[in-house]
Amino acid sequence: MTQHGFVRGLFVVLLMATFPGAASAADWPRWRGPELNGISRETGWLTSWPDGGPKVLWKARVGTGFSSFAIAQGRAYTMGNANDTDSVFCFDAATGRIIWRHDYPAPLDANSYEGGTSATPTVDGDRVYTLSKRGVMFCLDAAKGTVIWTKPLAEELGAAMPTWGFAGSVLVEGDLLLVNVGSTGTALQKDNGTVVWSHGTGEAGYATPVPFTSAGTRAAVLFTREHVVAVTVADGKELWRYPWKTRYDVNAADPILAGDQVFVSSGYNRGASVIQITGSTAEKVWENRNMRNHFNSCVRWEGHLYGVDETELRCLVWDTGEVKWSDRKFGKGSLMLADGYLIALSEKGELMVAPARPTEFKPLARAQVIGGKCWTTPVLANGRIYCRNAAGDVVCVDVRGQ
């Protein structure tokens, strides 16, 4: 086996050890997928399409917002807002039939953009967890949509709401739920919503907590308003922090972890950095403006980063931050990765599949699957790709292999 093959195999083993009990390869039960890295284990799906694009299986309307999709046990979940009401939708993942819908009062909160929902539902066994822009949490029955518990978390904690509302999704860690609410996060009991710990009432960042293991202890990285911070899951004890001040305090793209290094990126011309963690010390490896993630996260694949630099799709070298290629027509779109292929949705709704290679961006398939503004990450699950736009139009296309 080559050294490259050994390292890649070791990386897969470490991922499986780091995320015990993750969903099957075909499901995508939470924001950024089973490993929370934007990468699917799914194989055998179609990477080339007929001229007219992949077959459309179903369409729906869910209301204004930017929530992505969680796919689990044959059901697809997302959220939207209409008439100052948030709705959590549960669809039959294959047909688009609405299985249930849960509504609650919530303002649109448009503020220099369309507004609507931001976080993505998180499915854990027979429950689904959501967080609203105003900081209200819901625990719903995944099959029926009935409310198991609800909590106006931000109000109870006295936590300040960020300018564009709470946007991070709920992270399930054992018996706890971690959310980016408060200065340095909050943890709750997942069974009843009881707060276990919360640190500070200042404005939160917009990203979702990212878990890891430190010296045998479960921990999470939080992208806060002005820092990247690591805390223990059990009690929120701070392990290390690194300053990261961004214009308008928009730290929205999830950090990416690789061994003892962490990648962070923000828009508004802030840029990106890889940070080296040594014990309780965090030090810069490199920093530049070659990758400015406004809100959508990069994916890391074979030593490279693929993501959106403001309005361009780019590939960077992890070790140095060097740009390998750019696609300037992409806009503020988003992407995920499966089986070594990028699944990218442009800001104008063009869906593309391209090998994740540092040499070039060369789509094997592309199709205009939806219109409007598309800032939400597409999701591949069980041979189907789910896409949406800001207005709440949803489309599911068939990429199942023969």
C-alpha cells in the first residue's frame, strides 16, 4: 500500500471511531451529514446525466428560508417561514408526500436578505430537534411531528440574539444537545431540554458546533462571535481559544478539523486560516484571503479544501492556503462531496457534479434544476439529491445508479 493510501485508510478508520453510531451510508440525518464534514459515504450514484438533466421526482414549497435537509428512515426534513410562521416539514423522501408539518409563530426577520429559517433539523433516533432564529428549541417525534418538549432557550438564558438570528443547527452528543447560543455555547439534556451548562449571555456565532475527541474526552469547537473556542461536551470547560474578529461579527461557516489542526473561514474579506492546536495553545499555521466563506462551509478532501470564496468556487491546499483553481461564475452557492465527487449548487440553481481534483474544475454533469437564489447546501441521500432556494421551492432529483 502506498503512503497516500495508508493515510487515507487511517483517516476513514479515525472518522468511524470518532463518530460512533452514525447513520447508515445512505442517510444524511443532520447538517453536514453523518460525520459533520459535508462528505457522504454514498457510492454508486449517477455522476453523468442525460441532456435534460436528472429526472425530477418531486417538488414542494416550504416557505422562505435557508434550512438544508436531514434525511433519515425514509423521511426528509426541512424548515421554512410563511406569514410569520415557521414550519418544520417532514416529507416522504421518495415521493414528496407531506407526512407531517409543525407550525409555530415566528417573524420573517428579513434584514438585508429574505429572512426565514436558518438552521437545519437534526434527526436522532425517533426524535428531531430544531432551533429557531429567535432561539426557541423544539423536540418533535420524528414519525408523527408531535411536540415532546419545547423551550424558549435564548429567552430563559437571557442570551442576546445575533444580528441575523441564531443559525447553527443542534448537535447531538450522547445524552446532550449542544447549540451555539450564548457567548460560548449551551448544552441541554436531550430527553427534556434541561440546561446542563451555558457560558455567557453575549451574542453567539452562526455556525454549528463541531465535535472531536481530546485525550479521550469528548469536546466541540464553537465558532463564536469573535473567537474559535474548544470546550468539553460534559461541562463546557474551555480547552483553548483563538481570536477571529470578522466584520459584522459574521462567523458562520463551520470549522473543519483534521488531526490537531483546525480550519476557519469568514466572509466580508476576512479570509481563512489553519490553526495548530498543541495542548491548550492555538497558533496560526497560515492565514490569507484566498477562501472567504460567507456562510457555507468548505469540504476537506485528500489534502485540499473545496469551497466558496465569496462568489467563486475554489480549491485550496490545506497545508499552505495556495489557490489551485477558481470558477468565477458560481456565485454564492454551496457544495458537498460524495465518493470523490463535488456536488455543487450555484447561486442561480445550476446543479453540477465534478471530480474533486486540485488540477481543475471540470463538471461531468450539470443541469438547471431550480431557479431563484440558492444559498442552501444540496444533499445527496439514497440516490436522490435535494435542493431548495430562498423562496422555499424544493426539488428532489433522481441520481440512483442502475
